[in-house]
Amino acid sequence: MEWMLMSLVSAALLGVYDLAKKLAARDNAVPMVLFASACVATSIWGPLLIVQQFAGDAFPIEFLKVQPLTWTDHGKLLAKSVLVGASWTLALFALKHLPLSIAAPIRSTSPVWTIAIAIGVLGERPTHLQWTGIAIVIASFWLFSTLGKSEGIGFATNRWVGCMLLATLLGSFSSIYDKYLLQGGRYSPATVQAWFTIYMLPVMTPLALHWWIFQRGKATPSEEISPTAPVGSNAGNLSAELNSLKNSEKEETKHSPGAPFSKGTIHTRAASQFEFRTAVWCISPLLLAADMVYFTAMANPEALVSVISTLRRCSVVVALVLGASRLGEVNLRRKAFCVAGILVGAAMILLGK
């Protein structure tokens, strides 16, 4: 039961993390957002690793202790960073162009793929009640796709939906790999998080360099910066970023006749400038906290990756609430019905243990 509750705590943190990513990526250069967040994460774990090298067994914080590793071990953790880096890149580009209340549910379909892999490859067997809960959660996720059509987002043709689906599939493989590392490989949660975080910096560097050399400052003919959200205007104020995002979406809605327009999407501006906003600072600490709780839950020998993945993606509940209260997104009543299904399914998974 403890590992399932920890999965829900991780889900709550992930919901806030999704909002931070949305604010950071809005009208901003995605490669630099990823690189900057990787730098922030490295600045957190880097000093901890250096202190442990000098302190050894005298390091006082037990749950942050990192195991010594061989070159083979480092290769395995680097592989995780590459896998997650590809998933993050695709997901953030998609999140930049989709409403949070659509992007988060798409991302939350990862349990479908994770469950299929876990059952087919790892031989996991949830209980009958957990199966029912998982089915309800998956059905609720699917209903979100039908809502996307009413917001002008064709799930079969929209490339950003495709990017988010591919990111989700890669994320599912990452979840299976996490179980291999934490249960099969017996790496501690701190070890996986520390070196995975460190290796994210070189993984994200090539994309950032490409943007810096070839795209920085180059505007396309269709590029259009909202007058309500000038670059650099809200760099130090998270509340101002939220207001700017809402105002910008109102402007886009006003000037977008014809097809239904979904608040939160971006049709014109290809980000050629980077702004280091407050939200960029928040991405890594939120993710590190969510992942530490998640890794600790996954390290439990009784933990089922199929159940953890489903519970963790209940972060969509937080994303919906924040999308309603902070970003002014639409169709929230119908989305709330889907969220209710997710909550019922999550309760059945918890009670089915």
C-alpha cells in the first residue's frame, strides 16, 4: 500500500511540473528550456555527488547516498538518460503547441503501453479489481481524445499529438527500464536519479547548440509575438507569466476565425528567442521531487510497474485543475467527467491490493 500512496504523491508533483513546463515553453525556445532545466538539475545533484566523494560513509543523509558504479553501470544509466531525453524533447515541443488539458491526458495514456509491456514481458499480474480500475482509467484517457476534436485538434492528423504519443511510448519503455534498474539491477533510487540527472546535461547539449548556432534570433515570416506577452517582460514573476499566457491566448482566439480554436495552442510563432523565466527554475526541482518518490516506490520488491504507471499518470487531475484556474482552458466540465473516471479507477487500484 505504501508504494501506491507514494505513486499518488509523485502524480501530484507531476501535475504542478506539467504547469511549469507549459509556462516555460510558451513562446520560448524548447531546446534551451530543456538545456536550462538540465543545468538546474545538475547544479542540485552535482554538489551532492562531490560532497559524497569526500565524505564517503560519513555522508549523513542516508536516502541521498549514491552507490559506487562500474563503467557498465554508468552505461546503463546513460542509456536511460538518452531514452528520457528523447521523450522529454518530443513531449515539450508538443506541450508548447497543445492545451495543457489536452496534452496532459495524451501523456497519461502511457499506462496502456506500460501495462502491455509489463504483462507481456515481465509477467506481472494485477488483481481483478485492479484490472477493472486500470480499464476505467484507460477508458477515461480515451475520452479525452474525443474532446480534442471539439477544440480544433484532430488527433489523427495533428503532428503535435503524434509527437506527444511518441513521447508517451518512449516514456513507457522508460518505466519498464526503471523497474529493471531498481528491482533487477538493485540500484538505489538516489543512484539512478543522480547519474540519470548528470547525464541529461550532455544528452540535451547537442540540441541546444544546434538552436544556438542555426536558429537563435532568426524569425520566420509567420512568426508573431503577442503584444500582451513581450519577450523578457515576465522573467522573474510566475504570476505575471500566468496572466501573460491567458492574455496571449485571448488575443489568439480573437484573431483566429473559422475552425474551432483551442486555448493554449500556438499556430504562428516559431520560438527564435530564449527567455529564462521563473518557470524554468521550477521544472527541475519539481521533477526531482516527483522522481525521487517514484523511484522509491518502484524499488519496493512488491511494486507493480503497471499499477505505478497508472497511478502516477493521475497527474492529469492536477493538470486539469490548473488548466481551469490558471490558464483559462475550455471544455472543463466534460474533462472533469473524464477526471472523475480516473479518480474512481485509481481508487479501485488502491483497494484491489
